[in-house]
Amino acid sequence: MNWTRLLLPVASLSLLAFACGGESSGDAPGGSGGAISGGSGGSTGGSSGSGGATGGNAGVGGATGGTAGSGATGGTAGSGGATGGAAGSGGATGGAAGSGGATGGAAGSGGTGGAVGSPECKQDNDCKVFNDCCTCEGIPKTENPASCPAICLQNSCEALGVPPTTVSCVAGRCVKGFDCDTSKVTCKAAAPVCPAGQVAQVKGNCYTFSCVAASECAFVPGCGDCAPTDVCSLYVTQSGPRPHCISIPKACGGDFSCACLGPSTCISPFNSCSNLSGQKGVSCGCPAC
């Protein structure tokens, strides 16, 4: 057997792996990338940009690998090679330098890079009701979740005594729009004890003795009613503040400020945003109201 022919491809693969710059996710956490040594020919590889993205390795023949930072300045060109790739917007990584002294590829655009989320809806017509044996909630028209496997005599909306077709767009989220306004209750009945993240449903001036998800209410009594996984979006209306419990966009992570939450929850005309104090969430005002 010719062992020389078997070893040559392995060596070739190692050289190719050294000459190509890797890509990094657009929303990777920031950090400083280390500089990488140049390839054959004695040239220096492209420097890594700040923000955690790794610069491309130098190509064969002295070319400089493209470098990209997470929204930072492009890498410095190495000696003897062409200029490194420009920094990508949104945190994408620059392309690797070509062989024979070619210029490194420019960084691609895009990537989440901590980008803010968009609202689920802007009007009621963007939403629909999802109603089965386990759930009565508002969802975007584009979603089609699977029904739960339970068997029941009536679906959840009917069991809760609410129309199975009405739905609302509230604070940028599709919700069923349950009446949870306990301030108008005047009957002499004790409020039901509800688990965390749920509140008592109201009908007329009394409780229905059912608990519903706080995130599915038209509004809740207070921000403290929200589930631990949700945050508060406080709409300041002429009739008083209306707290809403909203989901957190994935792109926001632990950022509960207007910088990330504002675009997805402070929907026109309530597009004036300020951060809540002592509470996770934002306040949305209407300058033109």
C-alpha cells in the first residue's frame, strides 16, 4: 500500500483549515478576539476586531485574512498582503483571505447582534384565537400551534364563558382580552386565589371565580401580577395607567429597558417610552393623546 498517497490529503486539509477564517454568530457576547499568525509566505494574518468576533486567518501566498468585529472597525491589513475585509454590520464575521495574495472577503451584513424584537401585532386583525381543551388565548395569524391531546366536552374559551372568536392586539402582543379589572368589583364575593402569573377573571361587577393567564388580559390590576418570565408594559392612558404583562423578545435577553423592549411594545400612538423604576419593564405614553 502507498502510505505517501494517504498522508498527503490529511496534510492538505490541515493547511486549508489554517487558511480559512471562521464565522461567528451575530449576537455573540462581546469580548476581545486574539490575533492569529499569518500563513505561508511570512505575512501577518488579519487582526481580530473588537466585540468577540475572530479575524480571518492569513491566506497562502501572503494575503491578509478579512477581519470583522461586532459592529466594530475592520481589521488592519498585514504586511505583504491585500487589505483585510471590512467590519460587518450586526456582528457578522469577515470572510477569509484568498490564496495567492487575494483580498479577504468583506464581512456579511445581518445577524441579530442584540437587535430589538418587533411587535407580534399592530392591530386586532393581525391576531386570531387559539382555542382547545387546554388553552384559550390570542396568537398571531401566522402561528399554527398543535392542539393538546386532552378530550373535553367544551373547549377552554367556552368553559370560561368568553366568545371563542374575539381577540385583541394589546401592547404589541396578541391576547384573548380577558376582563381582569378587579377595581370595578362591587359584589360581596371573595376573589379566587390564583397561582403566580394568573389573575381573577371579572364579569360585570363580580368575579367569575376563574383564573386566567395575566398575559391574556386586556390589562391587569398591577405589574406585580405578571408571571416571573414576563415583564410589565405600563400604558399611560387618559383614564389612568393600564399595566400589561408581556413576553420578552428573545433578542432582548435580560435587557428590560426601552432600548430593547420599546420597539416591540410601545406601539403608536403610545410610542413614547421610559424605563420603569423598581420594576422590570417600560412605560408607554401617548404624546399626541
